[in-house]
Amino acid sequence: MDPKFVDKKTIDEAYAAIGRIRERLGRAKPNYFIETYGCQMNEHDSEKLAGMLEAMGYTRTDDRTKADLILFNTCCIREHAEKRTFGNVGFIKEIKAENPSLILGVCGCMMQQKEVAKKLAARFPFVDMIFGTNELHIFPQLVERVMDGGRVFEIKDTEGEIAEGLPVKRCEGFSTFVNIMYGCNNFCSYCIVPYVRGRERSRRAQDIVEEVRRVVNDEGYTEVTLLGQNVNSYNDNGIRFPELLRMVNEVEGLKRLRFMTSHPKDLSHELVMAMAECDKVCEHIHLPVQSGSNRILKLMNRRYTREHYLDLVRDLRENVPGVEITTDIIVGFPTETEEDLEDTLSLVREVGFSAAYSFAYSVREGTVAARMDGQIPEEVKKERLKRLNAVIAETAVGANDKYMGMEGEILIEGRDLRGEPMMFGKLPSLKMVYVKGDESMIGKYYKVRVTGTRFNSIVGEIID
């Protein structure tokens, strides 16, 4: 679908509301606290909310008991997400009793499910504002309405619009996210995302390049991750994802370029070659397989086969030297048999993923899979997940051996204080390396030689 963009007048109105709130607060410096659940898309949405709050005059706090405004940015992917959110919101009742002027908001994907949002509103009358994934660009006006004594319930059923130019308060550091698209058209039978994030909408390529240039040259980030539910579907009037990757690769000052997530059905040879030929694109791809059984893949509506997935793996490894592949896998999908599970386990052994995020199938109301016969008992799902994790661990240990003696560059991210204190950082392949050093190294690049391995990481020494 052709994306719709929020018009300049609407963005100007948001900034006007920010200005009014800032004037209203005067010299006061109220605190805000945001708790984010879910994926990187949600994390980046929270950065936008934080940017608007700081423009209003709020200051971030990590202590919710000291906050004057609290936001829960929710996720609805896993079954326990609703219980977790409701539990955390309930906890705020005591804080609000001590501070009646506290503004409490709940937003994000879970609230886009209107029935869940109504349930939360009825159960917790002290929640001041509830809004969905499509209301970020009017967030200042929502805050203003609450300040005027109103209660906000704002959830649009229509497709979201793309809003450019809103303030963003990015997490401190050296790596950051840039959205390239929103929504999803795939309708995997187990997934709620298309219902809460809407259909695919791609940002303008030039806006993306300009944002990357800004975060690198003005804000000092050296590593950027391009985000989308399915980046392989990106399309700005004929500019597809491989071309966009080449355009961003040309940004001066950028050291590393990552992207996620890729859907196997849309992974093209052109993208593989862009990865191979762009010097800043990291040798890593997150390529969710979900199952190794063709029968289950069909029921999941994934629209590729086991054989096609293995062909993609071969194409990547033949053309992108040293590429590491990570994945997502679900066990216990409705009607899954022992034979289906064995197909998954054998695929894991054959591919040798450097990391795999494994899940027991979780029923999400409103999806096709939730209505399927043949739901697997919880104890069976748990047992199958345990077997899958054992195979993942077995293959991951062997995958580290090839790094012995290898040299490469890592970006130091932090310090691990477990046992002997060590600094840690990632190779372009996303493989974590531990080295001796101190906090002054954080955010800098170092050349290392690998000298040993751990369970799911490697140990090295700095050589430059």
C-alpha cells in the first residue's frame, strides 16, 4: 500500500502543544519514567516518547517512585504479556495514592487491541491515558488533555501514518535504531503483529539516509540498525531494500550498519550481494525459520519451504564470508508431531545457527492459529522446548571453534563483572568477544585476536 504521511500542520500542532506544556511547567523539572516491553520497534517508539517529554521539560528518572509521569509501552507477542502489564499497572496504584498529580499512561501494541485496552481502562480507573501504536504524533496533545483534567482513551482503527520530524531521545551510547518501515503484510497464522501494527508502510529513502547522517554526524553514533518487521519488503517508489542498504552504506562517518528483521520468503540474491559488497554492512543476518517441517511451515503461512530456507543459507555463506545467521524457532505449534519436531532439530544441526531464540507456541487471540484444532498440551510444549534448546546449545559450542586464532575488530560495549572483570564487545558478525581492559574503552573499536572460547562467546586479546 502507498504510505500516508502525517502532514506538516499536524506536526506543527504537536510542537505547539509541547511549547504550551513547557510554558505551563515553567521552572519545574518533573520526572518521567518509561517501561518498555517487547521488540526493538517498541524500544524506538519509547525513544520518540522520551524525546517529546524532554522537549516538554521533563527529566528522565530510573526510579518509578520518583516519577511525575509514568508510561508503560506494552507488547502483545507472548501470552503472559497481558498478566505482566496488568500486574505492573496495579502496582502504581499505591504510588498514585501518595502522589495524586502523577500522570499514568499505557500505550503500545497491547493497547491497539481495543478490547484489552477497554478491560484495562475499566479495571484501573486511575490510569490517565491509554493510546495505541498510531497516536505517537499526537502524544503532546494527549498529555495536555490529561493536564486539563481529562481522561484519554485514543485508539485508531485506521492504518497508521508515518510521522517525520518528531523529537527523539536516543539511548546513550554508540549504537542506535532507525526505522525504515512500519507494519507487516505477512499474516503468519500465529502472529498478532499485522493486527496491531497495521499494513506495511515504507519511509522515504532520502528521509532514512538523512536521519542516519544526522545520528552519525550530529549525535556521534557509529553503529546503526535499520528496523522493520520485514525489511526485505521495503519499497519506496521502486527503491527496494538492497538499494537502500547501498545508499546508507555511503554515509560518511558510519562504521557499522545492521538490519532486522528479514523474512525468508523475501530474501533476494540482490540483498545477499549488497551485504557482500557494502563495506559497512555487518556479516550477520537474523533470519527466522520458525520450523524445519514443511507441513508446519504451511500451517504457519510462512510461504517458504525447508529446502528454500537451506538454499538461502547456502547463498549467504557462499557470498558473504564469515556470515553468522541467527534465527527464531517455535515448537509446540498446533498439530506438531514428533516427526515435525525432528525436522526442526535436524535443520538446526544442519544450519549451525550462531544463536537461536526459541519459544513454545503461545496462543494469541484473534489469530488463525488460536482457532486451530490440535493444540499441544503445555507439558509437551515445555518438553519439546527443552530438547530444542539442548540441540541449539550443542551446535552453538561447535560454531565458536572456527574463531580460534582469528583476528577482527570489536566495538567495546561494556564490562562484565562476573568472575574476573572483562570488557566485552561484538565483532561485525555479532559474535561477542571478551577482553581485558577498563571502562575507558567503552564505545571504541579495537583489533583483537581470538585466544579461547566460552559457551556462547569467545575470548580474545587486543593486538592494536
